[in-house]
Amino acid sequence: MAQIPILSGIYGKGVDVHRSVPVNMIPVAEPGDGSGTGISKGYLRLTAGLRTIAKVTGVDRGAYVWLGSQYRVRGATLLRLDGNTITSIGDVGSDGKPVTFAEGFGRIAIASAGKLYYYDGSALTQMTDADLGTALSVAWSDGYYLTTDGTSIVATDLNDPASIDPLKYGSSEADPDPVQAILALRGEVYALNRYTIEKFINAGTTGFPFQRSRGSQIPKGCVGSKAFTPFVETFAFCGSARNETAAIHLAGAGQAIRISPRVMDDALAALTDEQLALVELEALNSAGLYQLLVHLPTETWVYHWTASQLLDLPVWSRLAGGAMLDEAYPGRHFVLSDGQWWCGGVDTIGVVDDKHASFFGKPLAYQFDTPLIYNGGNGAITNEAELVTIGARGADASQVAMSYTGDGLTWSQERFKQVGGGAKRTVWRRLGRMANWRGYRFRGVAKAPLAFSRLEVDLEPLV
């Protein structure tokens, strides 16, 4: 029996072959110290479902946890969630785009629809100083709230967050590209421009208090105001240099480390500048699994940092909605509150639930491919293939469909087998002759949590 890995696969497109990533399945790598399952180097488990907590109106535009309460902007309304209790705080305006939050001493700031708002736990106020300009993004560092209007970096007064001195404007001048957002991380401030990223440190000067660190400039920039997020002691961003297509990078010391696969870069290259500006990144650290979510307009990609470190290669998957995986993943703006991961949907607020096999009540489908089997051009007869399961122990049985390809472009008729509900083995027999090479595809709609560890294929070589 030949063991075929299932953490990623291959498919054809024209004269090229592309890497295929699992959809709605989480690649989990096993450590090499002998403490793993012993079945394989890794396995795929169904992604966690999304369970509805409340029906709400308005587009979900961002969330933040402050002083034990969750704050979420829906449409133009700032909401506070204490458990399942939802309270409307006030109006922060809406342009349909995501908001940014920043936490300072005794208050949080919200940059929404080009304006800046403060909430101190009792009153929601708008920053009215005319010197503010348009607030595209907000961050907090060393007692200052920092915003940008796309050209300048604006710092509030150290003793009065409601006041701005126009003589204390800063600028990011290494390149005349617009400033997309401001990020504060590890006591440092980053101006994320369209084609460059510059780092500033607090120098305590009498004018603009932050001074540019010239040797720390990253020669790539960020495509939008939410196309970045803090991630594994640094930050990740979607962007490029001039005359380059966008990719996903991790920020290093004066460099950008590309982590996106080519197939994802192709998806980013197909977007217009307006669509690229809507790309959102967010990080999710749950039970030791560090995940980076990249929301494109019609699909969501996930970078699995933990598995990537164990396997020493970038490990990715995709999230998609609908029984045919042709809809956008509905979850947005994840925050950890009351021991649960909360998120917003189109008309819902819900929680992540790994015992719930649906997305807000809609089907949770999955799909994954395998690498190619090749017998030196001699071909082989495939007697049987077994998909080894380590999950699906619930009472609900579902069907998993298997198909195979000999060219990466066309696929055989699907054959269905039961998985879960007490099914002991998931085996397909008499799979015919493999002329040159072969790849397999599996897909289904889950009724209960399940996982797959490996594919075993019984091949009879042809000499």
C-alpha cells in the first residue's frame, strides 16, 4: 500500500500545474518527536463551524475587546456585547468600509468613515479639532493617538487627546506613495504606505515626537487600510513594491518575507486596485494553532503558521461558504471574549464552535486534493484506495465523494462512500488502470466534525 499525503495537492491549469490547498479543512502537522498520532506526519480536520448568537442589522465593520466587554461596529452603530446582551452605544458614521480601534488610557478610539471617535465607558464623543483632517486609521503609542489622512501622520496632544497641534504633523517621505494605515507594535510605530513601510520611534522631540528609523524601511507596501495585522511577534501584510503584483508577506528587519503560494498570488493579481483596497487580514490564535486569515472579496485564505514551522514549508488552506464552495466565507472580525471566539456575519453575530458543522446554519462543505502518483511512466492498476479517518465518530453519517484525474484538468465520475455514523472504513475498490499518473479529489458536506489522516492506495505496477 502506498501512502499518499493529503495536506496539499496538485491540479492542472493549461500547461501549468498548481498547488491545491484544502477547502474548509485545517492542516494539522504532527511534531517529529514521536508524540504525534503515529499514523502520518499530519492530518486534516474539519474547520470549526459558526454558531449564531444574535440576529442584527448592518454590515459588520470591526470589533475590539476592552475592559472585559466586546465592542463591535455594525453599519454606523457601535455596540457593546456583555455575554449575549447587546447594547447600542451610539453612531460612528458609515462608509461601508472596516473601522480601526486603538486603546489608550481610559478610552478607546474608533476611526470610522474618515472621522475619529472616543469612548470612555460612558460617553461616545467625536474628535472635532479641525486640524485632524480625515482619519483613515488610528493607533496608540506612548500616550499619543496617531492617525493619517493619507499624506501626513497626525499625533494628538500628549495631555489632551481631543487637541491637535498642526505644527506637530509628521510625514513618511522615503517615497511619495500615500499612507494607507498606522500600526503600533512593540513600542514602535509603522507607517504602512502603498509601496513602502517606514518605522518610527519616539524621540521626544518638540515637534512631531516620532523620528523615522532609516535602516528599518521595508521596500514593499500595503494595499489597504486593513490589509495588515499583528502576527507571531511581527506583522503580516498584503502588498508589493512598485511594478509588482501583490502578495502576502511577513515583516522582517528591513525586509518582507513572502509566504503566499503562487495560486494565491494569481488570485490577488486578478483583483482591481479598488478590490485590493478591500483586502482584510486578521490573526486567530486558538489552542496553539496560529492562523492568519486573508479575506479577499470572494474568498478567504488561511496561513497556518504552526504547521508551517513543523513541516518547514508554507501551509495554506481556504475557507468558503455554500454547498458547492462558491460563496464567500461568512465570518469576519474575530475577537476572543468570555473564552470564546466571536465574529460577525452578514446579518448575525456568532461564535466559533468546533462541534457545530455549519456556517450560521448553512452547509459546511469541504474539499481536498492529493499530490500526483507517478510510476516512472509505466502505469499501474489501482486495486483500492482507503481514506483513513480519525474523526466522524458522531451519530450523524455523511457521504464523501472521490474522483480522480489523469491530466489534472478533467475528473472522473464521483463515487460516494459513507463516513461517520459508525462506518469503520472508507474504501473504494476497482479503480482501474493508471496510464501515466493520477491524482485524487475528495469532497463532501459535513454533518458532524470529522478528520482524515492519510490516503492508502493499493497499486499493482505495470512493467
